[in-house]
Amino acid sequence: MNVDFPNRLKDKIFEIKSDSNNNISKIVSYFPFSESEKQEILLILKRRSFDGFTSIFVDRVSASEWEKTKDQIKKKFNDELFDIDKKF
């Protein structure tokens, strides 16, 4: 699974999962990808379709909103995940 996504897409991806054949089976983003981003990913993956897009949050954010808040969102999300481990 050696895929080279542009940094602007890579930055929006939380996790990439692969199947037993090492093919990408799921791409988890922080927020849903736009249709143009999905199309770009399909081109990179050399696929006509892909139903493995999912996101942590359901809200739609603009590119400018993402740029302004991405570090804060990532930090808060990661901090909360690690706090879950401490509670249990």
C-alpha cells in the first residue's frame, strides 16, 4: 500500500486501512471529502469507484476553515482519544 497523496489531501486523512491483499479498503478523514477531492483520490488510486470513504465528523468545512482550525482539531481529537485510554 504505497500511495502518494498530495500533502493537502494527506493532511485531511486520519487513517488508511487496507485489506489482506494490501489494497486500500477504507480512508477515514476528519471531515467528509468534497466530491472533487474524492475524484482526485480515485485518480490516484487508479479506480473508477471506491466506497470506502468515511469521516470522523459529519460537518462540512470549507478549505479556509480547515486551514484555520486543522491543528486545533487534530490536537483536540488526539488528546481526547488518549484520555479515553486513561479512563479505562
